[in-house]
Amino acid sequence: MKTLFYRIGYGMVFVIFNIRVVVDLLPNVIGYLMILSALSELRKKEHSFTLGMWASLALSVISIPSFFQAHELHLNQPVLSLNFLLVLNLAETLLQWVLIYSICDGSFKLASIRGKGDLASSIRFRWRFYFGCSALYMIAYPFVLNTQEVAVVLFSSVATFIAMFMIMLVIRRAGRELSVPFERSV
Amino acid sequence: MKRIIFVIVLVLVAGSWGGNLWYYHKSQLPEPFFFNHYIEVENSPGFSFDLLYLENKSAKTKLNWIEIPELPNVQIWPNPAVNTYTHQTQGAMRVEIMDFDLVQPEFPENGPLVIHRVVAHFDDNSSKEMEIGEIQVHPADPKPGEAPLQGSSWGSSSEKAGYTRFKFTKDARLTGITSAYLPQLSDRLNVILDAASIRNLEQKEINFSSQGIYSGVPLEKVPFPLSFKSGEWATVTYQLDLPDSAGPVAKTDVYRFLLYMELETDQGVSSKERIFVDFAPYLTNREVADFVKDRRSGL
């Protein structure tokens, strides 16, 4: 149990950080595959993880091109048309919402069942924080095309990064706190 | 989380992307455009002028340089980003007339060389002819007479106005003030002359807040020739005043032409003194957007 949650945490490290020297040294595809393998086990304990499993499967496929070529949304060179990489990027963000929702929802339910109220509310708060920041970023980003105001995009982008990092930490905490009752119950 | 919130966020995201991409595409120029220029120069080294243009910031092919086939003796200095707007950049091609030992332009027998198009070269190696308004090039005067006056002060402002003050160094007659563009721009160009001998005539004022109020007699009402004694003063003031009916394209017009004071001394020596009328627009984002809208609807 602990290993599975930790695997999600380590997978998220690959997703959150991009260290690019020609290719991505922390490829997102590896992160999504790690999360996929963890979720396919965890869904046996909690059905909510199933949605995330399918999302991580889709994400591991569509993140393959980003291993070779960066296609993040850039402020200095905003997207100029609906091209293939842009569609991939939008799809990745939307699927990330599904994935992180599923991880948080499943963990929240497991924590509630085990009576870990603190953990459950922390997971719920971090999910809401992440979703709010990420939604703000997704709504604000296209305005870069038509205005020279980028403060909201910069702010929401940094906040989203912090929120994902916070979720990664709480998932590791969930692994630690939820492993004990499960081991006892087996 | 309630599904309705997720749906609302998705709708907002889709609306933001759709709306912004639509507006972005609507704000693009179909192709680069040169502004409409009114340029008048002499074919002498040192004369230069800027040809201003607007192109999309994100254009796949950008204007690299231009060629003016009628003027083989010019050097072009491209400056691709004089002003940057939300969707466009305004660039300038500085055209400088170089030395006399280069191949010289061929002038028509009567009148100046008139140019309406340049060849624009793009960074994908393509090229096309583009309208630039009008450039009038006068042959260099081989024996320019020494004018019997000296410019003592001058000024110009962003209000499309300028003045030049002269002191006569010899007794002379001012027989007229001419320009290639005076007839064409009669709806927007006001020129007044101030001199002691005509202060009794009906005066007109040109007010530019940064420099004060200048008064004088409108050019068409000046009883040329006017006689000046050595030591007397004359002031020529101009203002470009666009009619209210002017569209967004007229607001981008670029002016760099000459007013010639035609002079004659008592000994019968004639000469010309130049006054530069120089105005390049400094456009706002709104004016650029109106220009783009006009260009898109016109094609």
C-alpha cells in the first residue's frame, strides 16, 4: 500500500519537473506509467482510482512526443494557431485534471473510511487548490494572444506548480498513514 | 466535487480559448502594408527618409529589405521593430541617398522622378511590389545659390506642426513658397507666413500647445513678392490638420517633404531655401487595430 502511493508520488516528480537537455531527462511518460501501474493495483481497494488509471494510460501515450520536443505553453512565444502540439497540450492538461481528481478522490475515500479526517480534509483542500489554480491558468493563458498582460498567467502557472507539489506530498503522507490499517486488515 | 463546477470550468476554458483564437485571427493583417507616404527629397548625398510599414508580429515570412529600382544610388537600413503593438510591429526602411559616384537615377525631362512602388524582399526569399504612397525625387541642384537668409530657430511637435524662423542677411525678395504636395494636401496642410510687412493683413493662428501660438498670413493670401531688408525676420509655420472625415488609413500617413522659399536678391540672383515638413505617426494600439480592420475589409 505504502509502496503504491509512493510510486504515485515519484511518478508525479517526473510529471512536475522537466529537465531538458535535448530530450526530457525526467520524461513524463515514465511518470504516467508509474502512476498507471500503482493505480491499477489501488483500484482493487477503491473503485475511484479506475478513472485515473485510464487517464494515466491516455497520458502516457500522448506525452511521448513531449519527450523529444517541448510543447509546453510559452509566454514569450504564445501559441499561434490550433496545431497538433497545442491540441496535445490542451488534452494533457484536461486529462491531468481527471487523473489528479481520481487520485485525490480515491485517497480521500480511503482516508475517510480509515477515519483519517485530517488527511482526508488535507487531500480535499489540495485538490481544490490545484483545480482552482489550474483552471485559472487554462482560462487566462489564451489572453496572452490578445493582450500584453501576463501577470495572471504567471501567477496561476506558479501556483499550479506549487499545488501539484503539495498533492505529491499529501499522496506520500496518505501512503504512510493508510498502510497500517490495511496491513492489519489483511 | 460537484460535476456542475467541472462543467462550468470546461465551458469557461473552451470559451476563453475559442474567443481568444477567433479575436487573434481577426486581428491579423492579411499581408504587410506600407503606410501612405508623402515624400520629397533631392538627389543629394545625405538626404534620407523612412518608409514605415506594419506587419504581423507572428508572420511566418517577414519583410527583410526593400529595393527601389528607380533609385540605384540608395542604401537601405532596415529597422524591423520601431514600435511594437499587441498583434503587429511597425518597422521602418531607412532610405539614404549615397554618393554621386554611384549609378545615378534617370530623371524625366520635366519635373521630378515620381515613385509609387518598391520591391519588398521577404525572409523566405520571395519578393513582391508594394505600394508606398509617393516619393518625389528632384535632381540635385548643380549650383545651389547661397540664400540671402539664415535659419535661426526651428521647432516641430507631435501635433503635426512646425515652424522655422529666418533672418535675412541681404536685401531680397521672397517670390513664393512652393511644394510638390501643396495642391494635393490643401485639405490638411496649413502654411502661414509671418513678416513685419504683412502684419496688417488678416492673420491666422496655429496653436501647438508645446511651442505656443504662432500667427501669420495664410500662404494663399500672401501678396508675393515680398521685399525684405537685411536684418528683417520671417517665420514660416505649418500644421497638418486631418479633416474629421479622415479614415483610419489616413491617420497613418507619413509626411516628409519640402517647402521651398523662392528668393531673389536685388542683384537678380535667385535661390531656394528648404523647410522640412516632417511627421511620422506614433500610433496607438486602437489606431493600429482600426487600420487592420480597414485593410481586412478592403481585401
